[in-house]
Amino acid sequence: SPDALILLKKVKETHLFGIADLDEAGKVCHIEEKPKHPRSNLAVIGIYIFSPVVHEAIAHIKPSWRGELEITDTIQSLIDTGKSVQSYILDGWWLDTGKKDDLLEANRVVLDDFLKRDIKGNIDAASQVVGRVEVGPETEVENSTIRGPASIAEECQIKNSFIGPFTSIGAGTVIESSSIEHSVILEGCHILNIERLADSIIGKGTEVIKQEQGFKALRLFLGDDARIEL
């Protein structure tokens, strides 16, 4: 049996991935992180199976320029010491969810292909739920429209709002007087008075609030590596 098995996928943007080179038998003979001159178009997609010998390889590698122990260096160490590293090339769809648009696309695919209608929360008489919508336990929907496919986790509050297709909302989120579609809202967020929020990803515990006073100046409190589009 091999000492390692890694999944690969043919990609166009080879400079964004770890790239593997195979011999005629399908064994991995070389692997490099984000190469300038790639030997193949086979990207390492983050799914690995290792035998215990991997711990020896980890003990012999050094941190990269990023100060991290790289998985590609670990696999290359296995190769350099004569260990067997086999590969499997994935034919089905796969998305690199490290970027916003890819994460939104993954959310769209999951909701479109797998979501079933499942209403466990409380929907009041003034609200409308259309299509394949999932509403978690103890979620309250008041005077709102939810149009599927959409997923709302447990203990949320949706008031006077529109939740459009391909939207996923995390647990404990409060959405008031807002319109949201094609977005991923993680848990514990508060969205208030937003006329239209689309194609967005909102991190945990984030507040997106439009003040009713109508200030013309923007007041922002953003974390590292944030991106805002106005």
C-alpha cells in the first residue's frame, strides 16, 4: 500500500496551487507550491491520506518563508526519501473556496442540488415562504418573504425583510428591514436597514447597519484583509 494518497484536479491557473508531476505509473514524482514554471496542470486540492510515516517527514522539513510547515514540502520529503506517493485525479466538480466568488458558487451548488424544504422554526401569518427553504428550530420569521433555495439556521430572527435565492444564514443572526440574496451570512450577525445586499459574504458576529439619520459619511470598522464595495 502507498505511504500517501493525494487527490489532484486539472486546473488552468496553476500559479495559484500546489502542482504535482506524475510518472508513467501515476506516482507523484515532484510537487511544488505555486510554481512559476509548472511541470503539469494537476493541482493538489487539499485531500490527503497518509500512513504514520508522514510524521517522520514533518520532523525533517523546515518552515517556509511564511513561517509555516507546508504540506507540499511534507509530501516532497516523502518522495525524496523513497516513499510511495500515489495520486487520484478527480473528474467531478471541485471549487477552490479560498476566494469570495468561488465560495458563493459552492454555496449556490449545494443549495441548488441538495437542499430540501424543511421548516422547523416559526413563520407568522404575515410571512411567505416560497420554494425549497430550510428554517432551523427556534428561528422566528415575522412579516418577511423567503424565496428559495435558501437556508436559515437555528435561533435566527428575520423581521420585515426579504431573503432571496441562494442565501445561507448562520445561527443566531438577526436580519431586520433588509433585502438579501445570493449571499452567505455566518453566525451571530446583525443586518439592519440594508436596502439590498447581494453577492456578499459576511463573517461571524458582523454588524451591517444603516443608520436612519442618513449620515452621508461612511463609518467603518474593518478587520485585516477586508474588502468593501460601495
